[in-house]
Amino acid sequence: MPQKQLTLELLTAEIKRLHQENQLLQQELLIQKTQTQLLQKQIGAPTPESSQQAYLTNLPSGPEEQSNRNEEMNAIEEELRQSLEHTLELNEKIATSEAQYRLISESMRDMICLHDLEGIYTYVTPSSKNLVGYEPEELLGKNPYDYFHPEDIEKIRVTSHNKTRQGLADTIVEYRFRHKKGHYVWLETVTEALRNENNEIYGLHTASRDISQRKQVEKERDNFFNYSIDILTIIDYEGKIIRANFAWEYILGFPVKETEGNFIYDFIHPEDVNKTLAILSQHKQEADVTIDFETRYLCKDGNYRWVSWNYVPFPSENLVYGFGRDITQLKLSEEAARLAQFSIDHASDSVFWIGPDASILRVNKTACLLLGYTEEEMLRMKVADTDPNYSEEVWPEHWQELREKKNMIFESAHRTKDGTIRPTEVSVNYFQYNGKEYNFAFARDITERKQAEERLQFNSLILSRVNDAIVGVDQQYNINYWSESAERQYGLSAADVLEKPLSTAYTFEWLHPEDEQHMATSLAQKGYCKFEVRQTLYNGKKLFAEMVVQQMTDLFGKNMGLFAIIHDITERKQAEQQLLERETMLEIIFNESTDALFLVESESGKIIKCNNKAIEFFEADSEEELKGKFGPSFHKHPFTEQHMQDKVETILREGEWSSEIEYISLKGNEFWGAIKVKYINIVESQYQLVRIADITSRKQAQADLLRYAQRSINILESVTDAMFTVDHNWCFTYFNKEAEIMTKMNRSELLQKNMWNIFSDALGADFFEQCHLALSQHTDVHFEGYSPPLQLWFEAHIYPFEEGLSIYLRNINERKASEKAILESEEKFRTLTIQSPVGILTTTPDGFCTWTNPRLQEIAGYTFEESLGDGWAGFIHQDDVERIVEEWKNNAQSGLSTVSEYRFVHKNGNIRWVRGTTNPVLSDTGEHIGHVGTVEDITERREAEEKLRSALEELKKRNHELDNYVYKVSHDLRAPLTSIMGLVNLIKIETDPNTIRHYIDLIENRVIKSDQFIHSILSHSKILNSQVQINRVDFQSIILDSFDQLKYMPHSDRLQVHILIQGPAEFWSDVFRIDIILKNFISNAIKYMNLLQQENFVHFNISITQKEGIIEIKDNGLGIDKQYQPKIFDMFFRATEKADGSGLGLYIVKQTIERMGGSIHIESEIGQGTTFTITLPNLIQKKPGVIGQ
């Protein structure tokens, strides 16, 4: 136990002993006094009235009785003397005890007090003055609860006084006591019960000491423990947490109440528990060992963090004090350093450490593989050995430049071990380490990039020649892009249509109604679609167009509008219409054919379509009666399986099968038919085309030969390719219908004519060479070519045969156009993005930037290289970046577009508002492959919107003032009129002339007030609407004239006007407005004079400079209450109901001053007067003239 605590307890025990001894002595003295009183009663107390009678009465009757009486008196006197001596002795002991008690208590620094059972102070030692600032007399009779801190009262009542009064035990309690100076001091008080001889409690004894310093130390200790940035923990040797600080919560996420009482193992990574157990066991065995170790701790969110611990044992308490520091970041940094070294060693770029003398100090594996040297060979080389651009003569200049710039990026070339020169992009970085200079260089092989750039240039050239119109629209279908080809196609320039609705150029209707829904679905799923429409141009012209529509999205997948490539297919549609007409004709021919025609399924042999002649031949009622029938079922002589197999083999071998067959119709009639069967492909399905000619009446051989020739011609005519044959003299021997269509020539005019005479332009061309090759070498030839006269891309198949060549040509214009359109589209997209007025960027699915256009680089102020990777996030203002990235991530996961407005921080520090849009990019298979985003600078728009909002707020305010103004004016105009009307009615019924004259005076007064009010309104209107007329201002004349004009006002003669004008300059401003201002103040000074005063005045103190004029107007009138001063410039405000003004005066004054560019200030006290200070600009530099409102 501390020495100080021991001393306090000894002193307290001594005081208690003295107090108890004092009580016993006082009790004994009380007994003695009582006994003395009893003796006195026994002998009787003599009184003056009865002394003589008593003496006579008590006289002894004889000598013996007298003697006995004397002895008895002597005995009583002796007893009284002894009792008195004992009493004096007791009083002396009491005085000594009390002196000792007071000496001890008054010499103590602690405060000793006695209390009754209610706690009231009955005794207080003088140390109370030093301890709590009160003299003992100030506390006597007071309840100590009046001085306790409100938060400690219940604790004291429960833990101290109640228990002590109940005699349960002595208590010690710590609490705050209000010092006389108002602050609180911490006291530690020991309370015990005082008992009498019957062991009954009759009071309380308290001993209090000041523990404020100890509490401060404890608070600082607790603050250190609780608020340390390190994890502080006290545990026992079993691992139970006795105490934990707040770092557990903000580092690991566990509140203190969730840690204390639990075991430390509950929070340790399972792999580290045994290590911690071993450490605690070691502490138990080696109590003086301090151990440092690292382990992983569980966070409340499920993660783990690394903590470095220092365990210090306290054997006397069987506790271990743990000091833990979060080293997770250090661990991550170490891991990052290892990863960085690994990344450098395995980087895809070559990495070099180079010294000032161009020697290679270190290289990674990639550099060795790229250049073909071993690492040992590289370390013996210099830069000039691998880079021919940096010889020993050039190197010093390069090193000096690098030393100044610190880092550079440039393109160079590396020479490999076999002598190959490879283009390289080099990034060099200058740094110093341990006083030495180094160059840390990255080299990237850009051979493929160079090839890609050449390809890109070629693609750009191709795209620049695109003929299809390219049109872009926003989400409201306003045109935001109009290509040169669109200008040619539609006859409108970009200036005519940009930012205007699409209907300005054309409207369109769907050729296929289902395409509208298809477009919406395809755009939503794939981001693009293709369809055909009929357009009506602005001039009424109509055309057909094939449109490929691509959805435009920003960086976050937000829809920004549509981008369309429009191909004019009017000619194709016209050709399709002609084809449809021809198909109709063919259908007619099909049905009007003299032969029966069937379309038969190849596998089943069932009829799926037939013509009218087939219905006629087989005597059916309709086509439906023949559909689904098995063709050979009509044969009179059914085919055997061998016949069927031979038929198929013949078709496969020869392309068709023909025969003459006898048929039986549905009605049983027989006829002969010449059948011809061939396979045809429709879309992706194969069918049999069966033709049956009625040959019942023609069985002659000539007829058979003729039919065979006709069948051959029909086969050639049915092919979709242009086909013709030439003999060895290059003369046409056959020319099919499709060839006529392709060449636009009549075959009757071509047969037996020389092909090279007809197509002389082909002489020497590829077609000419290929035909000669096929004929001379008797080999099949297949190639593609282009015919300028026919404006036709064709695919040619040339087959030699005995009589010459058969040539098949297929029109591949559409395929070539598609290929060209794709190339042009790619180049056009690059061109558009480079020239785009908005910033554009592309990223990978996880947001890694892969490309930005020049506009985005201009908005952000960063180079192309700086904007790549995660660089784009650095453009965004730090207050917006978390929100934008979160929105992008949420929408990216859902495949949605994102549109946001946020701030861009330019590289120079300027802040610009932008509107960013991001859309996901999907592959043909629907896979998410990245994002494309746009960034539009909307700073001017935001500023304009802010100005518009301010203007609207101002307009609302003005409208409200106008409504209030109209209401007040109408009310104040009607009030005197109503009063006048009432007086007029009174005059009508009044007969007394004096009364009538009084009413007329009242009417005159109302009329004057109305006139004054109307004059105020007119002044206000004139001030609002008139222009500022600049003239020299004569303040003295204006003030005196105004005073003269107001002399009609009551008591105006009692007002003294004083004018003081100072300053070297003249004052130029609007005289009319200044006259209104000063007249209002003179009028108010007259109205609100203090008539109880002997003197009433108004002072005009005017100070003029070249810049401004300051007018101070001071009166000693009634003054204005401070609660009304903020409102006195409001329209129609009157500070008192006694005021007879319009309430417009000071409102007009302030409005006038503000319109003149000035300000006004008021100071006023009730009964003291009012001072107005007006500041107006001096317009001397603009004299004379007019300034518009």
C-alpha cells in the first residue's frame, strides 16, 4: 500500500478514536451533572422567600438531632465536592481531546467532515478551503449533494451513503465536487458510520482527498491506451483478453465489447494459433522475456490483416501486455516489391540498366531473347553495340539531355546478334542512387505496330473513298454527323442539317413492318442492326436505302444515339422489282406451261408443288389433291428399286434424269409423258424439279430428239449464272438468258459473232488471259475480275470441252460492295473519332483504357500515352471519381449504358464540367469485349444554366414584390377614398355649418394624403423607368429647396437644418434622383421630431472625392427601434401605426440608391435619433450624358 494512503488511514483512525473518547467523556459529564442535580433536589434549594421559614422549620429539636443533621450535611458537601472535582477533570479531558482532534484535523491536507443521518455537514475541517475553496462555515448546514457533479450523484447515493447509513460497511467512492470557483475537482472519500453506546448509527464520518492529478494521469493513460494508433491488449497467460483499445475496431472492425472477455485465439488466423500459444507458454516459463513476432488477425469483414506484436510479461499480475501494429500495407509493399522484380524479370518489354558511360549494367530475359545475346554477352556491351543511333560520339549529348529532362520517350532501332534491325520504342528514365547516376530504360519491339500503322494508313485511304452516306443522330434524332457522301446523296450540306431533326433531310417508312421491332431488339442485344427502308427526301424525291445502324455509347455504356451507314439501293430495288415481275411472269409461264411441272422433295419423293398442266394431266380437282403424293405412284409400270437407284445415280452423274413413262391419272386414264428430273437448290434445301410433257400423240423419233434439245436448253436457261459457249475461233455458239441480262445484249445478235470483237475492251485484260489459258492448256480456270464497261465484279468459271469453252459468270457486285463497305466503315470510324467534336475513348471490359481521340486529350490536357491504362481516372475530379467509377461498375455488370455529369481536372489545374457517356461493346456472339465512351465539354452549358436559374429566382422575387406592390397600392388608394365617401355621406345629413366645415377639412386632409401617396408612386415609377441623367449636383441648393417645399408640414418651423460639404472635387450624378432621396429624409426628420425637446435638428455632412460621395444625415428625432431597423426599407413598411406616411419613402430611397450603384446604412437609438450614411459613385468621369438603365 502506498505510504500516503497508509498515513491517511492512520490519521483517520486516530481522529475516530479521539472523537469516540470525547463522546464518552461528554456522556460521563452529563451523568455527573444529572447526579448533582438530583443531590440538590434531595437537599432542597433555598429560596429567599422561604429561607427564614425553612430555617425555623428545620431547626433541630435537640442536640442529637442537630448533630445528625450536621453529619449528613458534611457528607453531602463532600460528595458534591468530589463530584465537582470529577466534573472539572472530565471537562479538562474533553478540552484536551477536542484540542488534539482539532490539531490533527486542521493540520491535515485532507478534508474531514461529520454529517447527520441526512448527510448535512455538522463539522468541516479548515482544509476545505484549500481542497474545494469553501470556508468550513460556508459548508456547515449544507447538503453535500448540492455540490456533487450531476452524473455522480446516483453512484454516491447507491455505493456510499445508503450502504453506510444501513451499517453495511465502510465505503470508498470517487466523484467530482464543485469548487467554489465553479470548476470540479475529483475527490476520493472514505465514509463510515458513527455509533453510540447502543451501537445505533447517529451520523456519518467522511475523509476526502483531492485525486484530480491522479484522475488526469489516469485519463491520459486511458487516452493513450484507447486512442493509440496501435492495437493495445492486456491478456492473461491463458489467452483471455482482459482489456482492448479502440484500434481493434478501426483496424480489425471488432468493437471493444466484442473482444474483451474472449480469447485471443478467436481472432487469429488458424495457421498462426499454435505460434501464439507457444509464445504465451514461453512467457509463463520465462517471465522476463519480451517477444516480437508477426501474425495474421481476422477482421470482422472476413479478411485478415498482418499485425506485428511486441509481448511484454508482467509476472506480478500474471498478465501479458501486447502492443500490435498493423503491417498489412508493409506486407503488401514487400509483396509488391517482389512482384515488381518478378515483373521486370519477366516483362514483355526489354529492360536495361545503363551507366553514364553507356555501359549495360543489367538486362532482363526479354532483352536477351529479343537481341539474341546471352546475359553475359550483354553485360560486356555498350549501347552503341545494340542501338546504331547512339554511337560513342552521340552518347554524351544524349546523357546530358536525359539528365536535364529526367525521362524521355522516343523511337529508335535495335540491332540483333544476326544483324537484323528492329524498330523499337524506348522509354528512358534518369535517376541517382547512392551518389551514382543510372538510366533505367524500357525498350518495346514495335515492328508489328509499324506494320499496323501502315495498314491503318491504307484503311484510311480506302475509307476516304466511301460512297455510302454516313449519318449520326442523338437520342432525340437530331442530326449530329453528316458525311460528305451524305451531302452528295441527299443534296444537303452539313450546315443545312446539323443539330436539326432527321426529318429535315428525309423521312422513311419500313419496307417490312416487322423490321421496326427487329431494330429495337437487335440494338438492345447486339448494338447494331441492318434493314431496308423507303426514304422521302426533303424535295419529295423517293429512294430505297439499305441502312446499317450502330448504337453509339459512351465510356460507361450510356446510349448516345445512333450511327447509320446508308447505301442507296434504289437501282437494286428497281432490279428486284423487275425480277419480281419476271418471277410473276415465270409463275404465269409455270402455270401456263404445256408440260406438267412438279417440285418434289428429294428424300421422300413427295409432290410439294405443281402447275395447272399437272392438274390437267393427272385429272385432279386442285393442286392440293396432288400435294403429298408419291410421284412414281402414278406410273403404270412401277419402278423397281434398281430403277430408282439408277435414276438417282444418273441425276448425280449427269445432273438430270429423263425418260418416257406411261402414266395413269387419278380418274384412271392413261397417257404418255416425257419426264425430266433434276436436282435444284432453293436456299439451303435440295429438291427435284420434275417436268412431264404429254407425248401421247408424239412418239416419233424426231419429236423425241426435239424434246431432248429443248430439255437441254431449259437446263441452261434455268441456271442463275450467265452462261455462254464459244468455239475454237472464239465465236459465240450459245448465250443464255442470264448472260443477256448481265451484258444487256440480245443473244440473237451475238451468236456466231467473235467474242473479242464484241468485247474488245477485254483484250489484254485478265479475262482475256484466263480464257486463252483454259483453251490452250485445256484446264479449268476459276478467278474473279472486274468489267469497267459493265461496271460489274464477276466470278468466272471456264471449262474447256471438245468444241471450245463454256464460260459461267456470276455477279458478285453486292459481295464486293459489302467487303468495301466494311473497310470503308472501319476507316471512316477512325476518321470520325479523330475529327469528332467530343472526346472518345475505348476500354477493356475492366476499364483499362486502350485508345483516346485528340479531342479527349485536348479536354484533359494529357497526351495520348498519359491517358492510356488507368490514366483516364486521373482526369476526373477527386470528389466525383468514386461516384463515377461506382456507377460505371454497376452498369457494366448489367450491360447497361451510363450517362453522368462530372468535373474534369485539366492537367493545368483548370476544372471543366463534362457529360460522359459509356456503352458496352459486344462481339458478334454477344460477348462483352469492352466499352466505348464519349466526353462532351458542357462547362458553358452549366454556366448558362446557373445564370438562367439565378435569373428565374430574381424574376420570382420581382413578381412577388409586384404582387405585394399592387395589393398595397390598391389598399392605400381605396382607404382615403372610403373615408372621404363616409364624410360626404355625413355632410349630406348634417345641418350644422361648423360641423360641415370640419368634415370638409377632414376631406381636404385625406385628399392631400392621397395626393402625396400618388406622388410617391409616380416618383417610384419614374425612378424605375427613367434613364440616369448626369449633371453637376449642388447639394446645398437641393437641400434648401426641398426644405422650402416642405414648410407646409406641421412643426417644420421647429426643425433646424445644418449643411456641411467637404472635399476638393465636384459631384456629378442624377440630380432628379438625389433630390428625391434628400427630400424623403427631410420629410421624415419633420414627421418624426421629438416635440418634447427644445431643439430639433437635422445635419447633412457631405464628403466628396473623385471616386464617390458620402452623405451622412443625422437627426435627434424619435429614433427607430432596433427590431424594426432591418425592415424599414421594405415596401409599405411602417414602424408604428401612428405613422401617417405611405410606407414607400425609405423603400424608394433604397431602390434609387441601389440603381445609382450606391449603398445605405442606418444607426438609430430610441429617443436619441437616427443617422443614415449613403455612399454614391461620383460620375464625374462620365459627364455629361445619359446612362441607360
